[in-house]
Amino acid sequence: MLKICAILLSYKRPQNMNALLADLCELDEVVHIILSNNNPDIDIRTWIDKEYLNDSKIEIINQSQREHCVKRFELANNSPFDFFICPDDDLFLSKRQYQQVFHQFALSPDKVHGVRGQIAMFHRGQSVLKSGLSGIDTELDILNCFYAFTRQHITKYFQLMQSNGITDINALEFVDDIYLSFCGEGLPRCINVGELKFCESQDEVGIATWRETGFDAKRLAVYANLKQQKLMHSVAIA
């Protein structure tokens, strides 16, 4: 059985944390949970039920400054664990769905795993990232919303940052999932766990990160750059 560290980030949806913690605490594979409050304007402990505040396997961190989604990978890098999951704060998986992920993850831990993602394609003569792909067992170009990865993937993540001249991890705002998607063996794997349940604010302007100005353009440029690097590396070792 895998021994997994789950990392949760809270920023604009602190009201979702208790439900996410409840789901994770039911899983035998999850031996540690890090809840990082990335919004310094609130104390996340005031939102958390007492039973979770007193749970020894839950580590709660109130960040002193605003942090981005990429903080989860920094937290993973600084932790002593070898296996990680990071569900977004608007996605609620059932126990059965988590266990489906864990089963597939254990079979091929060299790959990054998830439950939803994107593929790069051409549409009307332009490169686009087709989003919202889930409910299928397949390889995708980019994973979103949920990530299962290993210590080796995190090591490669920071190596990839370094090779691209990135010293400040916050420079990966909007694209942290793209970098992770290039850190496994081959393409990342999407697992069919059935219908996904999201909270009502999934698409809400001012809350949903993907609604931010310049989100799609930045992501497409970073994906194209990393894809080109990967192709050049493949040619060099052929």
C-alpha cells in the first residue's frame, strides 16, 4: 500500500476545506495531510472543524504572504514523503474514486496521474489547448485539478525549472500543472473515475484561477516551449 502525503491549498474557498479533509481522512493510504492557507488575510483555523485541528496527521500552515498554486510543489519538495496527491480546492472525489487513482498510480508510479486534463491541438489554423477532458483512461498533454506524483517527479520539476532559468517558483503562476505534466515517464495519465463533482464556484469570475486575464495565452506559450525542449532532447539522444 502506498503511503501518501496529500497537499491541499486554500485561498478563495476556505469553506470547502472541511469536506476535503473529511474525504482524505477516510483513506488509509493518506498518512499525512498538509493544508496550506495561501491567503494571509484570514486564519484558516477559524474555518476548520475541531476534530481536524486536533488530528495529528493534519499539518495546517497559515502562509505569511499570498502564495500561488505552485506552492504545493514547494511543500512536496520540502516534505519527507515519496508519494503525493494534490486535489484542487473545488474538486470533491469520493473514496471509491480516490482508490481507483491509487490503484493505477501504484501500477505505474513513473507516470504522473490525474483525472482531468487537456490536449494540445489545432483549431481553425491556431494552436489551442482543449480543456475539460475526463471520464476516459488515456494519456493527455496536461493534467488539471488533481495530481498524483512522486518524489522523483518533484526532483525533475525543480530541475526543469533550473534548466529554464527559473529561480523564483512563483514565476510558474498559471502554469505549475504544465511543468508537472512534463516530469513523468512519457505523457501524463488520465484515469477514468467516472463523473467528477465540482463546487458551484468552479467557473466563477474572481474565484476561478483560469478566469484570470492572460491565463490561456501564457499557458499555451509555456506548453509549446516545453514541448519543443522535449522534442529536441529526444532527437539529441536518438
